Amino acid sequence: MERECNLLQAHEEEIRPVAPFDLIATVLKPSHFPSPNVQLVEGTWHQALDWQGLPLGITLRAAGPVDDPLVRVAVYAPAGSGVASLTELLAEIVHRYGMATDLRPFYDRFDSDEVLGPVLRRWRGMKVSTSASLYEFLVTTVLLQNATIRRTVQMTDNLMTRYGHTVTLAGRRMKALGHPARVAQAGEDDLRALKLGYRARTILRLTSSFAEGEVNEAELRRLDTDSLRERLLRLYGIGPASVGYLVFEVFHGYDTFDHVSPWEQKIFSRILFGESLVPATRIIETVNCRWQGWGMLAAHYLFEDLFWQRRQGCGPAWLDELIRL
């Protein structure tokens, strides 16, 4: 398959997410750095991806209100290519974008909370989501290590250009990371040539684990949280901080907020205490005590609400000073 190709619409399906569901608030996370594989265009979400070694594209469009949601999904493929395991692909979309998650108990419990309640009402139907597979998410966590957001964006683009797919999807030129088997063929020097630095070795080791079948994402989804954390910590170059993000965004574990990075520490200090910097332990204890059982999800809502304010032009000045893109 050519690395650059035009994708044509092959299927159109409908998905009914568990209500309430807000598509835009779910797919677009303003706190995340921009990626070449996703775009929001006039209310339609475009995503390029590798599906079992084949370059595909999907578009998601809301066709119903938040309380009676319906999502129209269009699947795009290279001319002459069939889309294998379409049912499996749709199930993957449901999982990645949290469409089967029922957040009503969370809303009911904290609707009257003076800090979280107004945020929940503003973003009712916002689900936790990621456009990435476990493999893609792991690669991103490695590229984020000791790097500015600007450099992470550059490294991601370099990796997708060299070892991924470049596609035209509904008139949009986009990129996606290739199948692990393709990336595994690279040598460490090849990856270092993409300006990945020491991260090249870690990515190569992780990629080999997936290419050789040592890591099975579907199997990991069936584990309880403690077992999942233990298995993820076995992965080369992945520490407790990365595991926390993986459990939350990739596997939808919403309960415990157990890590805050130095960058996030500054933001939560402002949100929760109105101070420039408070100890990370105080932030973690406050979140888990106040929103017990839902700490990570509560933190996510507060964080994304702040970045949505910035996207809409009304964010605080101190936030711009913390963002380097």
C-alpha cells in the first residue's frame, strides 16, 4: 500500500451513544497538543488511522441532541480496498470516544458542588476520549518526555511522515502513525535521524513488543485496575506517571487521581486554591477527598473547562504564560 493515498467513502453507519453525549466536547480536548491525524471541520470530526495495517479515515458528526444522541460515522478507505472487521472498527470507535459510558451517577452526585457543579452543567455529555490506540498513546507519552510541546509536535509529525500514512480524507490532507510492524523495521539510528534523541531506543523497544504480539490491548481492557497498572508498568520506559494517564484516557478508569506533573501542579494550584503553587500532595489529597471515587474524572472536567475558556478567548492570562507551543 502506498504511503500517500486518497481515501474514498466506503461505509456510513450510525451509533447511539449512552446519553448524555456531547460529540464536540468529547472529541476535541483543547488541553491536548495538535496532532496531524485529527481535525475538527465545521462540526465534523476527521481522523486518519491505521486499521490492521490499512490506512483508513473516519468522520464523526452529531445527528441528535445531547440527551438523545446519534452519531453518524463515515468510514473512508483506499480505492479497491475492503474494510476488514467493520463491526470491530465501530466497537473501537465506541470505546475510544467513551460512547458506552454512563456518567449520570457522576453528574447526579456532584451537581450541587460549588466548584465542580457549574463545570458539569457547562460540559454535560463530555466523555473521556482518545483518538489513539494504546500503541499510539504510548509513543506520544515517550515523545512528551523532557520536551516542549512544540518539539513533541515536530517529533510526532516526523514519525508519521516517515513510518505512517499520509492520506486525503474528505478533501483534508492528514497523517497517521503506521502499524507497529512497519515502525519495528526501523533501526535506532533511523529513528534518531528523525530528531527523536534518546527516545528512539524506547520507542523501538515498545514497538517491538506490539509487533511481536507481546502486548494485547483487548486483553488489557478486561483487567481490573490494579492488574492493569501492574501490566502496564512492565512496559519498557513507562513509569507510574504515564500509567496514570493510560488508565484514565485509554482504559477509562475514572476513580483515583494519583499523579500531577509540575506543569499541571501550577494549573491546579490556581484552579483549586487561587495560589501560584501548592504542594502536589495537597492537590491530590484534595481532589480525591472532595470527589471521592471520581477524582480523576473531576480533575479532567476542571482542566478541560479551563482550556475551553482559553480556546473561546476568555482564559486567564497566567495560563498563556504556562503554554509553550
